Amino acid sequence: MKIDWKRKLTSRKFWLAVAGLISGIVIACNGSAETAETISGIIMAAASVVGYLFAEGLTDAQGYQTPSQPDDQEIDDPEEEFHFEEE
């Protein structure tokens, strides 16, 4: 069975499990609750950055594959693109 690392690294459940595991290990090794909370906060902050980077990477990759407007359908008049109705 192949692990889908993109999906794992962007999963909040995965990062909560990692933070819980590390916090538990810190407490079990006679670390303070404050240290465990600090480490959990750092892990969750890192998870946010990883999720953001993956999301931006996917967005950028899709942007290169599908142009926003084909070159042969240029709009000369900007009002032609938007239909303004005056009352």
C-alpha cells in the first residue's frame, strides 16, 4: 500500500495526532505541560505553513495548465465582458 504523502501532510487530523504524540512523549519524559503546549503550538503552526504551501502549489500548477482566457478570444471593449444595466 502506497502512502499519499500530499494528502497526509495537508491533513489536520494527521498534525493533531503528531502534536498529541509529541506532547505525550514530553509529559512522559517529565517535561512540563507548558513545554508540551509550546511544542504542540509549533507543530500546528508548521502544519499550517505546509498546508498553505501545498494549496498554493496546486493552485499555481492548475493556473499553468488552464489559461484564464484563450488568446484567440480577446475582448477589445472592457464593457463587453461585463453586462452593465442602467436604470
